[in-house]
Amino acid sequence: MNEHQFSAMLAIIVPPIIEIITKNSNIDEKTAIFRFYQSKLYKELSDEKTKLWHYGPMTLYTMYQDELLTGSYDYPEEA
């Protein structure tokens, strides 16, 4: 996947995660975006080599919540 395709993929993946964050947290969308973009998860998600973009928004949200609560997260096992 080239850089342009990957950027387009992120543009599709991130908004649903932000929506879940705002629905499940008492923060506005702007704050949710800022906090998510500052997370370790987003840093790894934005690296195509990690393949985190294969996971769905709910799985990525759960990983983000784990990061917030514990400072880390585990990669889900593939089925």
C-alpha cells in the first residue's frame, strides 16, 4: 500500500473511533480528536507496518481505552 492509499485508509478508520470515544466519554469531539492523536495507539496506527488498520473501530477503541486505563494495550489475537 502506498502512502496516499494509507492516508486514505486512516481517513476512513479514525472518524468511527472518534465517534465511539465521544459517545462513551464525557468529552466533545475536538477533545476526543486531540487526545486520540496524542495516544500511543494512534502513533502505531499511523505506521502502516504495524497493520493495526486491519482491526475494526470497536477493537481499536478498546485498545485505546486500555491505553488510557493502564498505559498500555495488547494486540488482539487473530481468529
